[in-house]
Amino acid sequence: MRLPDGYAQKYQHLMGEDEAADFLASFDQPVQHGFRTNPLKENAVPADFSLNKPTGVPNGYFGQVSGHTPDHTTGVVYSQEPSAMLVGAVADARPGELILDLCAAPGGKTTQLAAGLAGQGVLLTNEIFAKRAAVLSENVERFGITNAVVTNETSEHLAAQLPNFFDKVVVDAPCSGEGMFRKDPEAMTFWSLDYPKICAQRQQEILSEAVKMVKPGGHLIYSTCTFAPEEDEQMMAWLLQNYPEFELVDLPLFPGLEAARPAWGDNQPQLARAGRVFPHHANGEGHFIASLIRRSDREVTKRKWAKPRLPRPDAAALSLWHDFAQQHGLTDINDEQLVVFGDQLSALPANTPDLGRLRIIRPGLHLGTLKKNRFEPAFALALAIQPTHYSPRVALDRSQWGDFVHGDTVSLTEPGHGWTLATVNGNGIGFGKVVGQTLKNGYPKGLRFQPHFTD
């Protein structure tokens, strides 16, 4: 691989000739692929992909995922570069926590955090760029996450609304992308000797807001996909100097994760508590990860819980939802969680704070559309509910699944009636209306494709 001018010389100076030779040679090695399985699904065992090569991260495996498979379309697997999985593993989300994923698109870390929360607690997942926020929202939907709110906000606005609030704030910072050069060679076109310094300025701006949202005793998890010391060890040295209430903590011993290099920062010994992934030492691309705890005895202004100032459904809308929910066995959603955006009904996560001033892309779980005298369930609901908790449902074989995702009607062996959950391999794939022995297709038009079977 032809690396940018000045790149090799920089790391020869930092690493020394011997290690730099191995490091630079790793850019010509094959890219490693990986995926995670989804414990939120009723059947979390994939049918199309092998689990014989674990990465050492919970639910993580080596292997390449095709998007045009039942496992992917039902959200049973999520494609993610192996070393990127370490960030969510270090964050170690626990049920009931309040977590912010600040720079979240496309959604790898968000889905990993949601898996750890197991439907309990609140996950606020944010992306500043609108198009990337839309992609994030789609991945939240396919993964079947019920307790996430997707926002499209600046870090400054979030910090003003939610100071001293979160148990954990994850900042996977935009960076120079040196760790992704062999996976995405286009990243090299942006690189220059000064580019890491430019990125570091932006990272300082983001971190100066992120620290405000970590509650005392909470954790800040910082990561990049670059090798640049300016964005890694030197960034942590800057944070520790400017925010002395934060302290680096030791990282778990995951495969491929080694100590950061204090000599590349300001020689503080605690910088070694941060971690690095080097491709000449590990099966993955380049990453830097640090976990910090906020230790503070001073008084802070804590945000009080408040009901979100979002539109609530009126009596007619509630009646339509209640009729549908009772008919189909959906009884675990509290009326206090319900909000409406136009004719769309959603369920916020329980105990969601006041979000009235934030730009919301997805207010929790999208339940469906309020029509005149009827309720139509959403695609997101089909992917989020446990199939055994909904009735009626119909299990599709692989051929029928192919017809369904292509947008065709599906012929059934048994007659039925009304909104029916279609499943494949034990997981929801979408709703359709059954009339007699025909399943009328409800798979979203924008997602339809023609599968190509090889077996």
C-alpha cells in the first residue's frame, strides 16, 4: 500500500526502525471482518453465519456478513470491524443505566450498548450530521432496540440540556482515520502531517462538552480509530490536565488490547491505563480506547427527572392503540410512554428525561400509524417484539422469506385474518395482512430486494 508522504517517517521516529517495519508492513495484510450476534432477539443464533471464531468480545465473531440474508434482515447479526467491538465492550453497559452515545453513526457501538442494557434504562444515541443520523436510526430499528432515543444534535446543545446526567458517555470521536487506511484507503486522501492536529482541535471541543454530561461517579469512554498520538495519548493528557476530576481507569484484558504509550503523551504513568490496538499485534484495525471515571466531591447541579414535553395521544388515539394492543397481546407498554409525531405513535423508554428542546429523529420504539378508525403497526415494532408475545404470527421458510423481502404476496397453508407477524428463523421480519390464505406484504418498499439463493 502506498502510504501518504511523511506517514512512514513519522512512525519510524515514534516506534523505532524495527517495530515500525512490522507496523508499516501490516498495511498490506488482509482486512479482518467481524460481526456481533444480537441477544435482544428471541432466537439469537444465526442460521447463515458460523460462530466458530469468537473475537473474545461478548457476542463478537470473525467473519463477513451479507446484508441479503434472513439473519441480517431480522437484525440477528450486525457487521462490525473486530477491534471496534472493544469500545462497546469497555463501556460495559448494564441494565438500567443512562447512557449517551455522543458520536453514534452508523450504530455499531449503539447496538452494542443496547445489547448490554437489555431493554432497561435509557440510551440516548446522537449524530450531528442529519444523513448519518438517518442511517443510525435505521440500524437502531433493525436491531430491535426499544429503549433508545435517536437525536440529531450538537454536543453543546446536549450538554446544556443534560448536565451531570449520564452514568456513561461514549465518545467515539471523529478522527484522522489512520487505523482504517487498509480497510478504507480513501481515508488516506485526507491525511497530511497537520491533519491529526486539526482533528485534535475538534476532539477537544467535543470532549469539553462531553465531560459536562457525566455525572459524579460516572464514566467517560473515549475512542478513536487512529494511531496519531495527537488524538490519543496527548488528548488524554490534555483532558486530565484541564479536568482534574477525571481519572483514567484500567481496561479489561481483551485480546489484542495493549497498553497505550505514555511517552507519546506527556509521560504520565496513568496514560498506560488507556489501550491501543495495533494491526501488527492483533487481528483488527487500529484503535485507541480510554475509560475515565469522574471523581468529584463538589456540589453539582443535577438535572431532575421530568416528563418529556412531547405531544401525547388524545383519547381517540389511545383507544385505537388499546384495541390493537389487546387484540394482539401487547400489554407491556405503559400509556405514560406514548407520544405522537403527527399521525405516528411511539413509545419512549421508561423514565426518559425532558427532551422537548432536542432535535429528535426517533423517539423510542415506533409503534405504528394512527389512521381513521384503525391502527397500522410499524415495521420497527415487528423487529422489536418477541414473536411469541404476539398473535397471530406465521413462520416463513427461506423461499417465502425471499418473496416477502421482495415485496410479493405469500401463499399460506392455513387461513388467517388481520395484521400478522411474519417470522423467519424464529424472529420477526415484518407485518402483513392475512386475507384467507394470502399474506399481503407489509415489508417497507425502500428496503425491498431480490435475494439470490445459492443452496
